[in-house]
Amino acid sequence: MIETLVQRWAALSVRERQMIGAGAVLLVIALLWALAYEPAAQGREKLLAERANWQADLARMDALVAQARQLGPGASAEATSLEALRERLEASLVAAGLSAQVQSIRTGSDLIELRLKSVPAQAWISWLDAALRETRMRVGSLSVEREGPPAPAGRVTVRITLDRPDKRV
């Protein structure tokens, strides 16, 4: 088979050989374009389009970081006073309708200890979630006990210790 191709090539004139050679070069260039350059160029365009979105996301994140830094010191300075935190917690208990179940609220050096008796479990969990978000306090310790049979179902006794948000660990 190779011998027949060599014989045919030898039988061609110089001009025909040059035309076939030029066609082969054009074919190789077209294949390189289709298989290598064009996909790379399309990928580059796609990445450039995504880059604009990434830069916009980065600008939004930078703005949020700047806003958080701006709000951070003011919010922690406001919450630095343990008495202010206690007042906010008492107000949130009243707003949640749990003030009647409060046995005691005591403040320590960096802690606030709350004791609630016979409080509905779901109402207490909702209040705790909202209070932690509002005051940015952290739960130091938590004790929840289910009420005995004389109490209505779903009632618990809670002892919780909350740490100040600006307290260093």
C-alpha cells in the first residue's frame, strides 16, 4: 500500500506535488485552529466574563467587611455594659411573654445567669434564639430539665449562663 502511494507521488508533476503540499499545510492549520486555538479562545472569553462577576462579588464582600468593621466597635461598645445587656434581656423576656416564668437574673463579672421555671419549651427556644442574635451574647452553660407529671406537658426548667459578646476567650 505504501509502495503504491510512493509510486503515485512520483508520477505526479511538480506543480501537483506543490498543490497537495499546500493543501496539507492548510489542513494542518485548520485542524490546529479547530482543535487547539478556538476552544482556548472561547474558554478565555468565558473566564473574562466570569471575572467581571467575581470582581463585582468581591466588591460587595469588601463593602460588607467595611460595614461590619464600622458596626463592630460601636455594637460591642454599646453591649459592653453588663447592666445594659441585662436590661435588654429583661425587655426581650417581657416581649416574649416569659417574664412570669423568670425566677432570677443575676450578673457576675462577665456573665448573666438566668433561671426560668415551668416555661414552654418552644417559647423559650424561640426567645433564646432571638436574644442571642440581638445581644450577640454566647451561651456559657445550659441546663434544661423537663417538668414532672404535675406540670403541663412541654414545660421545662432552665438555667442558662450567658457570656458577654466582647469577652476574650
